[in-house]
Amino acid sequence: MRRQLGFVPSIIAMMAAAPAFAQSADTDAPGDADGSIVVTAARTILPVNALPLTIDIITKDALDQQIAISGSVTDAVATLTPSFSPTRQKLSGAGETLRGRSPLYAINGIPQSTPMRDGSRDGFTIDGFFVDRVELIYGSNALQGIGGTGGIVNQVTVGAPKQDGISGRVLLQGTADNDFSSDGIGGKAAGLIQYKAGRFDATVGAAYEKRGVFYDGDGRRVGLNLTQGETQDSKTTNLFARLGYALSDTGRLDLIASRYEMKGEGDYVAVAGSRLTGRPTSAIKGDAPGLSAASRTESVALSLTDTNLGGGNFVSQIFFNRSRDTFGGEIAPIATFQDARIAPVGTLFDQSQNRSRKLGAKISYERAMPGLEALTLTAGFDALLDKTAQLLIATNRVWVPPSDFQSLAPFGQANLKLFDGVLRLAGGVRWENVQIKIDDFTTLASSNSTFVSGGKPKFSDVLFNGGVIIEPVPGIRAYASYAEGFTVPDIGRITRAINRPGQDIDTFLDISPIISNNREIGVEVKQGPLDASATYFWSSSDKGQLLIARAGGIFDVQRQRVEIQGLEINLGVQTPIKGLKLSAGYAHILGRYDASTVPDGIVDTDLDGTNISPDRLNLAASYINGPLSARIQTQFYLSRTFTGLVRDPRNDFGGYTLTDASVRYNFGGLGAISLSAQNIFNKQYIDYNSDTRLPTDNLAFFAGRGRTFTLGWDYRF
């Protein structure tokens, strides 16, 4: 009998799931005539109150405000979302989860992940300047295909101009640490020009950002992770273009292209801290070995849409995406890369690079049934081809063999409106067909130079989703839902770690897909000044994926049963003071896995900080009145003790509290000036990821950023 994860039953009965819309008040998202928001990531034109999903919209204004505070879209999402892990403030997002599972990052629905070898760089593939809004769909689901076991983070890029003529935007920003150190100064310049003439429109833009080094609350440089990569001491460039043509009053053709690159400057090297004394890793000037860590993503997408094709909504898209993620080298040669046939053990320097190329297509058609308009049906088909390899670029070796991933998936959805919308029934099915092709290969010397026979394993699964929504009074609704998510484990980590002879890819069970089952129940109240919701969810996967730390900072994949459940509560109140809104958010997440030497299906050990986020309480006050807007927000990351068969008390989390603030004034024709501050009380703390893993690694003991100021000028014309 499996051990069940439990909360107090009375709390479960009282608190249920519902979308939270604290950030959606000023959205420019497309919608129906009644103002209902349409979430494109949900792949339907139905409004969110017709969907049994937990959904958030982070609007352009809210997103820009958060990016000014923290620096990136990923940081903005993590700050505003209680069930999202605190970010590492690094280029790598490894271990950052949504509801205890990996989210799928997408841009206009295009997946940014590399399913065969997750480089954890998918949160940095576009500059937030070009993002119009972020759509968050919580929980496991297969709406966007592979990935999304924790949810979907869909970044919708700036739309086409609505009026003929020329318009645009210019942004200038400067960032400094608390002491205004010369090497901590950073800056950003971005511009966007839009042109529309009749049926044709064009949008082009560029963004450039230079980040200085980061300083912690004690005024010491924050340590660098040379291998995984940094956002500090880096340069970022992003070129963006969108060309559109209206084929008719309802039909449209769009071509969107983007090239994003973040590169470390390589001007600093890490200085080990001391976990025993509490001194975090720092940095001094020095030349990092080899190439600096970098991430480059290039993508092109062509879409054809028609909102009234045969009385229905037609959406089609083909896309190409290419990424190259370079991992830096360490001062001390990495043990995993040693090979006595090349150089004496302990002297060989090397570094790795992920190379991935994706080609995909999405097509769907949605319409109400003739004669039964209350029933809306959607049918579609998705295809994805991905080729990924991880190379050792200093010695021209292969660490992860070239791996071909193919996914073909037809799907269908139905939504039935009953009793004038008081009751809705929703459900659907997706048939996921996956083939993985890996040729014969030999592992590195550190894995015993093991020969592995290649193969073409195939997997096929039918994924179901369904739910019921009850809205007895407009603005008050409840729902219950079930959805299955589908992804593959990090096959690159698995294949490169094979060290026993006689293995065959066709029969190697550890590469079988991860099927996660997500259940939610909920209630939402949006009445007058009150915007409140609560969510209870639980999910499970028989062969989940865990990241397990090995020597040398290398993480392997372990396949075990995983169960996760959690409670989310969001509350927003518009006060009697004009423009003043108070909000609060809380998330409690508990995850456990089967840690038995011989798996028995009993979850007996807590997921650690590498695999699950801490409990959190968010409090915020925002004020908008005419040209003036301001916000102050506090995140309480609560302490946690991990228990179970496998645990290290040194990885228990002590907790910390951070407060940020921002103020903005719009001078009309002169543009808007904003001043933001991250960690305004200059709190000294060890970040969550460092505090909960690698307890003996003094080079991976990172402090978070101390007080940081950002001054910006934003001009629109």
C-alpha cells in the first residue's frame, strides 16, 4: 500500500483550486467582446472561466515592473508565483520547478526546452522587452505536447500595430549595487519600431544589456558558477522581427524571428566559501579557462490563422528553433572529463556544449457544433523533430551521443455549456507517439568507456483530460479537473552515465517516458473589490525523474515513483483608497518519492531542494493613480526540514525574507521614469538552491543579491 501525502482533511475540503488573476487587471491580451481574456497557450478561444485550469496572466505593465526589479522574465514569474521555486540568479535554471515539477517554457507556443538533453537554459531565450505578456497554466497537462509536467510558461511576444503609421518604444536602464561599485554597474538599451500600412505591418527591434558583477548583502561579490553559467558579468543581445499580412478581415499571415544570445565576460573566477563558517562563495578578477558559458537561441515561426474559417477558428504554425548552450570550464579540471589516454588524470581540461535543432508544426481547428452551439469542439495535430547532442569541445569528444526525438500527436477537445453557463463539462484526449533514435556509442573513460548498442525505441500513450466547472453566479465559480502530462526524462544524463557493458538503447527502461497525473479542485470569487482563489492539487508519476548529485557537481537522473501535492491561496483586495490594491499569495507543497534500494512503490522520502520549491508567503501593495504607479512586495520563503530514508540534515532549509519596491511616473510626451530596488533591506542570505544541495561543495555556496537599484526611462511614440 502506498503511503499517501496528506494535509488536514478539513483544509482540503475548504480550499479548492481556481485561477488567480492578480496580475491581469491591465492586460492587453486578446479577448471576446465581453472583455473575457483569451489565453493562447490553452489552444482555445474560449474564455478562462470556461476552462478547468488554473491560469495566471502577467500583463505587460506588471512584467516590465518585475523585470526592472529583478532582471529577467524567469525572475518575474518566480517572484509573482508562490508555487514557483526561487530562482538561482544564474543562467542555469536546473532545479527550478513549478508545483514541484519542471515547467515548459514556450514563446508563442513554441517549446524552448530540449527534451533529449535538458541544458536548463530555456528560461533565457528572449529578452522581456519583446514579451507582451506571460501566460501561466499550472499543473501537468499535454496542451503544448511534450513537457509541461509542472505547467506552461508561455511568453507571448509583442503584437502587430493596430493603426497605420509608425510607432515604437525606447528603453534605457542603469543598474547598480548598494555601494555603486564600478564593476557592479550594468545597463540596458532597447528599441522597437512598428509600421503599418493597410494590410501589411512590420515590427523590428533590438535589445542590448550588460550586467556587472553581483554583490551580496555584506558587500561581497557573489560567487560565480563558471560551468553552468552566469547572468552576472555578462552581455546579452536580442534581435527581433515580426512581419504580418492580413489576407482578409479574419485571416492573417505572420512571420516572427528572434536571435538571442547571452555570453559571460569571463573576467572573474570563483573563490571557495566555507559552509562550516557560513562564508559564501565569492569572486576575484581572473581569467576563466576556456570559453565562457553562453547561451544562444535562434528561432523562426510562420503562422497562418483565420478566426472565421467555415465558422470556426483555424490556427497553424511551423517553426524552426536552434540553440547552442556552452558550459564553462572550471579552474580545477572536472573529474568526469578525465581520460588517461589523452593526458595524465587530473590535468585534462575540457568543457561541454549542447547543440539542439528543432523543427515542428502545430495545427488546430475549433468551432461550435452547428445546431448545438453550446458544444465547442477542437481538433488538431502536433509534430516535433528534435536533434540534440552534447560535445566536449576542447578535445572534440562526444559526451551525449546525437539523439533524434520525434513526436507525432493528434488531439481533440470538447467543451459543453449547460444551463446558460452555470455548468460546463470539458474533456479531451491526445495520442502521443514518440520515437527516439540513438546510434551505437561509447561513453567517456569516467564511465568505463562502455560500448552501448543504439536503437529506436518507440512509445505511445493516450493522454486524457477532463473537468467540470460550476458558476452559479457570475464571478463565483468552482471546478474539478484531471489531466495527464507527458515528457521524457533527461535522456542525455542517462545515456552518458551508462557504465556497465551489455546495455541496449531499445531495452534500457530508464528512458521510458514520464506520465504525470494532475488533479485539482477549486473555487474562485471575483466580486466587487475582492479577487480570491484557492487551489488544492495532487499529482503522481510511477517513473518520475529525480536529479541526484554525484561527485564533481555532476547530476544524474534517477527514475522512481513521485507523489506531489499542494495548496495555493491567492487574495487581492481593492481598498477604498483610489488605486490602492493589497494582495497575498501562499503555497504549501509537499513531495515524496520511493527511495528504496529495491523500488516498492511506497513514497518514503521527501523531495529535496533540487526537486521541489519551499513553502512561501507573498505580500504586496500596489498603487496606480493617473501617471503615478508604485509597488512594494515581500516574499517569505519558509524553512523546511527534509525527512525520509535518504536525507542529509545539512540540506535542511533555513528560510529567508526579501522585500522589493518600485515607483514609476509617466511624464506623457517625455516618457516615463522608474526607480526600482531589489532586496531593499539589503538582507544577507544563502539562496535556496545552494542551501539545500551539495553540502560539502564550498564552490557552490552562493549568496543572493543584496540591495540593487535600477533607474529606467521608457518612451513610447
